[in-house]
Amino acid sequence: MAEKLKISEILDDKPVKLTIELPAAVHRDLVAYSDVLGRETGRSIDIAKLVPAMLARFMSTDRAFLKARRAKQG
């Protein structure tokens, strides 16, 4: 059975522009991840759309962050 990627779908949402600099190794890994995801989904994935999906997935599974966020809201 093949492993599933944590990012499976890139949703279209109203963007907020953010400019960042990435280490070259991180950029290479993003390109590689995009290639793998593209092969799995059958469509090309722009890394500019991949990064927000990865960040959202990371934050949605970070228990310490979620706990702190709930404490701040409540």
C-alpha cells in the first residue's frame, strides 16, 4: 500500500500576498514535493499554492498551537 501525502488537495481561496526567502534546500524539497503530488493528482501543482496548504496542514495538526489558540480565544 502506498503512503499518502499529507497534502492531498489545494483549495482556491482569496489570497493574501506574502513575500519570503527560502533556503535553497527547502525550495528544492518543495519542487520535489510538488512533482510527487502532481504525479498523484494528475495535474501540475505550483509551489506558490503548495506552501499555504502545507502551512495550514502544519498549524491544524500542531496540538500546542491549537491549545494556545483556544486559550487565547476563550
